[in-house]
Amino acid sequence: MVIDVPIRILGLGLAVVGTAFFIVALPFALSSGSTGDAWDALVAEPFQFTFTRPLGKFDEWKSSSMESDSSELITSE
């Protein structure tokens, strides 16, 4: 768990850098119609990794959150 603090700080820094890259790439993303993909890759995923990932979970953090989201969708129908 001790290693998680520097990883969260690094993740926050990378999320800020990703946001800056998104702002630079925004005109190109708008012209190609891929604004949503650019937002997800450069802004949303780094912030999710930093703030919503469980403590100490580094492997397959994304797939487990997708599985729980899809199971919630199936049960809500």
C-alpha cells in the first residue's frame, strides 16, 4: 500500500499532462470526429486510474471495473 501513494501522485501528474495534450489535439479531434475517443484516452482513463482504482490494485484494474459496470447493466434491465 505504501507504493500506491507515489503511483497516485504520478497518475495525477500524467492526468494533467493528458489534459494538456487533449487541449492541443482538440482541433484535430474535432475535424476527424474522434473527440470522444481522445477524451477517453487522454483525460478520462488517467483520472479513473488515479481516483477510482482500488488501493493496491495495479493489474487489470480497468477490466474489473468494466466487468462490474456491465453486470450492473445486465441486472438493471
